[in-house]
Amino acid sequence: MSVAAGPAIDHRQPVIKALDFDEHGFLRDPKKWSRNIAKRIAEMDDVGPMTPDHWAILYSLREHYFANNTAPLMASVCRTAHLPKYAVHSLFGGCRRAWRVAGLPNPGEEATTYMT
Amino acid sequence: MAKADFEVPELKEYIEVPEIVEGTMAHSKPFYAAPQHNTDLGFPGELVDNWQEKALEKMDDLRKRYRSFQVYLDSCVKCGACTDKCHYFLGTSDPKNMPVARQDLLRKVYRRYFTLPGKYFPNLVGAVDLTKDVLDEWYSYYHQCSQCRRCSVFCPYGIDTAEISMAAREIMDSVGVGQKYCNEIIAKVFKIGNNLGLPGPALADTLEGLEEDVFDDTGVAVKYPLDKKGVDILLITPSADFFAEPHVDGLIGYGKVFHEAGVSWTLSSKASEAANFGMFIGSYENMRRVSLRIREAALELGVKRIVFGECGHAWRVAYSFLNTLAGPFDFLDPNYPVPQHICEFTYDLLQKNALTLDKSENDDMTLTFHDSCNVARATRMGDKPGGQFEIPRAVIKAVCNNYVDMHHETIGEKTFCCGGGGGLLTDDLMEVRVKGAMPRMTALNNVIQDEGVTHMAAICAICKSQFTKVLPYYGMDMDQIVSVHQLVSNAIQLTRKTEPETPGEVEGAEAASETDTDAEE
């Protein structure tokens, strides 16, 4: 489990170098996300190797985010992805990491507090 | 075990009073609020030019508005009874985290400007000028107090340290020095309706998902209604209940209890938050503004009762202040407590044998209960003294076979704070949160080792979230913290196969409402 501040960003990687992360390690503009970027962030965060289930979670997360402009209940994300209730944790080791790999922006003080 | 860039206290058999280490937590301070978040709350965006003058004006205003505040500043005799009662002192060893010393950071300024000896002989009475260094020290140490009021239990004068911390934060806010976590969140409540910033459609989406989950699990269509008019009960619950584990499992439990009770109920997208961080920053005006949403929602929805979900400080605001902040609630049914706690609601049903429960559903756990500070020391439940301790335990024992209390010096009115209350539940204060959790972790570890406890239940969103993050630092598992109504949810057998009717929606509405009352009486 990572502590306090967001994970370190390896700016030497060309794909990552071109991106704009905030001080907590979240991508500022979720539209600048691609599968390639997701793979690079996942590598940085020791997530993976990426499987179809990982992608299902990421797409579900992004779908929920763009529908309501907010962080959803992770169980709902898993349901939309047709995966077990705790899949976000088992696949990504926590919803904060999944959120980051999904290229979504900082969901705010309280949401990050409740994200594990 | 979670990684930490600070030293995590070692758990020993007993909670030892540490040797003091001067200034060891002087570096700790939360992020400052952005100007926008301060102004949203009616405070100056940034430190004002004449901040000393303004701060002293505010202190003068507060001592005149709240007689208690001045009494607390005047009456401390430095007896030392509080020194080793604070979890932050026990966990950090910083002498300024002794409640008396933390209070004195403000008291010595009060003495300098508002007492005769302080005005003329400041050095003799330990009075100091209000300088920028003093203000910075306030910002650091008044954000190392969770306003839990454990020290007050032991104070022979009954000095309420929380009130001093609240006043200090209010003075700082009034000169433009706000804390990011609290102020950003309060602004979000005003803007969107809850701390998490979940808009109505997101709530509806989540609740629909819960209905599907419960139906899949039980085969019964338990409803989780939003903004439904004309129902009996408005449920006000922390927005964490819509967002994260184990909170949401508690919400599932409330819905099942209402379903079995045969009462109609709803959540509100306008008042989709029980929490009231206005209290943490000591701001009456903001606390009132947050509270008024509940009144407005209750009136708009035409409910007869208000029930609060599992949230510690929200229950303090609700139980102790709601009537003066947002009352009178003369439009609610006077036959029920205004407001009522969900534990009281469930307990009433237990007294009437109105729930069918299978305790063996929780046999995979041995439970203990963490009394949350605000519930324990600032409120009550039921109609007997100590109900706030007895009722949650009675609910747990009714749904679980295996229950053990932690050491008696660490529960009840002497309960240790989780370490994250009072507006400190932010990642930028992780060090003080982890260290401040040491006394509670010690007591928990002892019952884990000696009694085979596997899980700890709580009725506060902050406590649950704090433990979820802090338990791994002490080598425990984040899943070991559970909601009380999660346990109820596991054990409850759904005997009513259809949704309770909403009075007024169907013919014979009176009959329906009578049935509801019967079910509870």
C-alpha cells in the first residue's frame, strides 16, 4: 500500500514525459489517455501484467466517470465490468491505483481519503 | 505492512506514557486551503494584512459569544491530569500535544491581550505576543487535535479542549488561514450536496446498483429510494456510505432494516451528507448552513421522521445542536426522537422481536466495538444514561455470537480516538494519524492476541476510513474494520417479500401508516 503522496512519476519515459500529472499523481486531462499510457502507468505502479479483466475495469471506471463526473462506488464498476465485487482490489491492489491507471483526474480531498 | 516514511510506534502490552521529545511534531501541518475554498465559506482568501488585529478581534468576539470559551481559558490550574490522556501525545511524545500545552498556545495569547497581569507583566504570567511564529504553531498543533474530548473527561474543571481547538481554527479561518481538507469539503457540500461531491445522478446510479446486488444476494427487492416524497423517514447518512467499503455495507444494512420494519423511507440528493465539518472548524455559520439542508430536504419531501446513519460527529451535531441550528422540527412526528439514530431504530425493533436474525451468519468473525468519540462523549442514545454505549453493543450482540470488549480504560466514555477525527482525515496528516492511532491499536491488538478478536465494528465513517488506512501500518488487515449495520445486514432474514407502501401513494394510506406504526411498537 502506498503512503500519502502519489506514486513517483518516472519522467524519463517518453510517453509519461509528455503527460501532465498533478501533485498527487493523477493525470490532469483524462482525454489524453490511451491504452499505451495506461500500460506505462501500470508498469510504474507495479500493476499487471494487464489482462482483459484489467481493461474491463479501466473502461468501466472511465464510463462511470464520464457519466457523472465523479468517482463511483467500486462495486458498481466491477458489476458493469461483469467481474466479482472486489475485482478492483484484487487486480489493481486498490482503487486509487486503478483510478490513476485509468487516467482519471484527482477526484477531490474526500474521495482520495476514502480510496484505498 | 504498509510502508511509512516516519517511525510507526511499536505496539506494547500496555499503553506507556512516553518520555517527551520536544518539537518532534513541529513539522506536521496540513495543506493550506486555496483562496477559493476560503472565500466559498465566507472567509478571506489569504492571510489579511492586518491579521493580528483581526485575529484578536475574533478572539474577543468568541469569548463574548461563548462564555464557556473564556471560562476554559481562565480556569486551567495546570494540574496535569490531562497530560497523558491524549492519543496524539501518547503516540508522538511531543509535549505540545499534551492537552494543557496545546491549549496554552492560545491561552498565552489570550492572557497577553485580555488579562490585566498579561498586559503589564507578560513575562511573569507566561503571556506572549501574537506573532507569525505563534500563528504557525497554532496551525500545526491545532491540527494535531481531533477534538475527541478524552482529556476533558479527566479534567477536574471540565475544560473542553475541543472547544479551544475549534476556536483556534475559527480565528485562523477569519484571517485567511484555512485548512484545505475541511474547507474544500465544506465548499463541496454547498455546491453539490455532500463531502464526496457525488451529484444526484451518481447517487441514483449507486443506489440502483445496491438494489441489484441485494436482489441477487437475497431474491428480495429491497429498495434504496432517492428523493421519494411522502415517505415516513428521511435517512441522513455520510456520503462515504455511497462510496466505499465497509461503509456501503452499512447502508445496505439500513435498507434491509427499514424493509423489514415495513416503513417507507428515502435518501435525499439535497441532504446527501450527514457529516458537518462546520463543527471541526468551529464555524457556527457554516455548521448552520450545512444543517439547514437537512431541514429543507425534510420539508420538501414531507417526511415525518429523520434518522441518522452511522456517522460520529454528525450524530453530535444532530443530537446536540440540530434543533437550535435548524429547528424547530415541529413538523415531524413527536412520537419519535428528533432525530433518531439508526442504532436506536434497529434496537427498538430488536426489543419488539420484530426482526428475524441468524447470528450464525457472522460466525466467521469475533467482534469488538470501537466507541467513536463524538457519540461516546457528546451524545446519547435511547432514554437511559449510557445508552450510546449499550445500544450499539446490544445491536451487535443480537446479530453476532462472538463479541468481546476491549480494555475498559479504552472504551465507553474513556474511549481512545481512532486518530483521524476532527478534520484530520487527510493523507497530508498521515504521520499524526498513524501515531495517534497507537493507543487504540494497542487495545485492539491485545484482544486480538488474548481473545481471538478478528474484526472491530464502528458507527462512524471517519473511524472506519481511518482504520482502513491505518490498520496496515500496524501489521493488521484493512478489512478488519466493519460497519455495525453490515453485521446486521449479514444476519437479517428478509421475511417481507414486497416493498413497504408509501403513505398517500396508495388507497387506504392511513391503514398503511398504521401498519407501519404497529410494526415498530
